[in-house]
Amino acid sequence: MFILNAALVGLVGVLLGWSIWTGLETIFALSSKVSSQLGIRGKERVVVLIPAHNEEAGLENTLIDVMPQLRSQDRLVVVADNCTDQTAEIARKQGAIVIERQDLIQRGKGYALDYGLRSLLSEPPDVVIVIDADCRVEPGAIATLTETVLKQKRPAQATYLMQKPAEATAKDSVSAFAFTTKNLVRPLGLWRLGLPCLLTGTGMAFPWAAIQAVDFASGHLVEDMKLSVDLTIAGYAPVYCPEARVIGTLPQQDSATQSQRTRWEHGHLQAIAVYVPVLLKAAIEKWNVAAIVLAIELSVPPLSLLVMSWIGVSTIAIVWGVFTGFWPAGICAIVAGMFLLMTVFGAWAKFGREDLPLRELLAIPFYILWKIPVYLQFLVRPQRDWIRTARD
């Protein structure tokens, strides 16, 4: 009986720790005030690097957003990676430097980034900013990211949000809100506390010294998380730059949405298993506080999985308390639930009402049910290879 009680308390304790962590991030995010003043550019040399695989549909809009934000000493480089469409031609037409890469073995965004960075070795810039080819870049984002990198001498992550597709469903609304919680609310709380954050894949800015310290070449499903770990261990833990914003669009097609979510969720879970121990080891060996923070941040599962886990474990803990009289686990589960509710409704109240109207809050349980097959697939047949999300 003692072993079962201890195991249940340990399991609930982990959930409680995650819930308190996300709850504290939300509390500090709610009290944060982000300046509306954008960055001021100097004479520093900036390269905006855009990896693009068959992105003819949206690349032009991205380039149109970026071009006016560049100065004469800057460069816009597009890596046309294994393209079979008009990506390279569109980039050249907009005035970008185009590097074409063909490698059907080493596939993935990480390899494309590495290829582009190697092309800069003969004339390295002061700052490299990575933008995905299907993102909109808000005015002032390039200058603000550049200023942050030069001041902090560390990588900087812009706010990366998702807008709903043209014919949005309630599921899209919940998905956009979940994205806001992960990429705005939680990093904003860490920023308010003066702590580092995880990179999120686009809107990432790097000082050249940080680029030289790590290897970008990777086919990992979530190369941004791997890069966050490598940079932190190398002494370049990323910082959040809330003023800069890049905006993506959720896929319209159900199959594309499922593919995208599977890659993100499976990649995140694999990253937890592989990289949390690596960060904890670095934290112990080097007394690296940033590594401890990112180990905790990375260990928190996706919000829908966290809620699912809490429902399952809380049910077991409360039923166990009813039949055995052992209530510590049940009480801890109730406290964890309170922090989870505070995270969800606190984030929604200040940051999520536009994406998730009040009438669509009831779609959250159905969204969680929709995610169950993604997690079951991870247990049976986890995705290993990088697969590009189909564009609308």
C-alpha cells in the first residue's frame, strides 16, 4: 500500500509542479506591460534568412513584409530547399539572394538553415534573423529583434502567433488560443521574471557568435527546441522579444492540420524525453541556471495533454482517496486543477478573447478529444521524419 500511495503522490506531484509553473507564468504575463516602441537600427549588418520548400503560394507576401525593413547594408537570403515549384523565381523577382539546395537524404528545415548559414561564412553579418516563408512580418520586427540581440548578446525570439484560416471552425479558434498561450503568455511571463525562453521556429534572431557555437544541421521534428537546448548549453540562452511579431496562418484543410499537429506534438514529446535530461546534466555540471529554467519549461507537455493527464490522474487520486482514505494525492490534484484553470482562463481573459469568443469556449473539450488519437499514435508509432505541412 505504501508503494502505491507514494507512486500516486509522485505522479500527482509532477502534475502539480507543471500546473504551478504555467500558473506563475500566466500571473506574471498578466502583470506585464509591453512597450509599443520599436527598435532603432544602427550600422549593424543583418541577414534575414528564409528557408523555403515549395513556398510559391505565400513567399511573396513574406518578402514584401521584410524588404521595406532592411537597410542598404542588409541582405535577404532565401534558401530554396528541394523545390519543385517557382519558389526560387519568386524570391529573385522580389530582390532576394537565392541559394538553391538539392539533397533528398538530409531533409528538413535545420539542414536548409545550415546550408544558408554556410553561405555567409565569407562575409558574416552581425545578426541573422530566421523567418519562415509562410509568415507575415509586422512592421518594425526586424529592427526590434536586431536591437534586442545587440543589447543582450543572446538570441531573441519574437512573438509568433497563428491567425485562423478564412473559413475557421471552433476547433481553429481553440487551436489559435492554445498557440497564443504557448507562444505569447508563457514566454511573456518568463520575460517578466527575467528568465530565458524556448525558440518557436520563426522570428528567431541570433548574434553571429551564437551561430558559430552550435550546429544548425538537423532533421529533428522540432528543430527550434533542439536549437534552444544547444544554445543554452553553449551559454546563449534565448530571450523573449515581445514587441516584435510574426504571424502564421493555421491550415484550412483537416489533413494538413492533423499532419502539422502530429509533427509538433510528437516532436515536443520526443524533445522532453531526450533533451530535458541533457539540460539537467548541463545545469549540474556548469551551474547553469538558464538550463534549469529551460529544462522545466521544456518538460511541460502540450496544454491539451496536460489537461488530459490531469483529468485521468485526478480521477484515480480521488477514487483512491474514497476507497482507501488516503487523500494527499487527491488534495494535490485539486490544487493542480485550480492552477490549470487559472492558466487557461487567465490567459483567455487578457490574451485570447479575440481568437476564442466566449461562445466557443465550450469547444475546448472537443478539441482535447480531437487530440487523443495524436497522442495514442505517439505510443504506437511516433513520427520520426520531418514532413512539411501542406499549404492551402
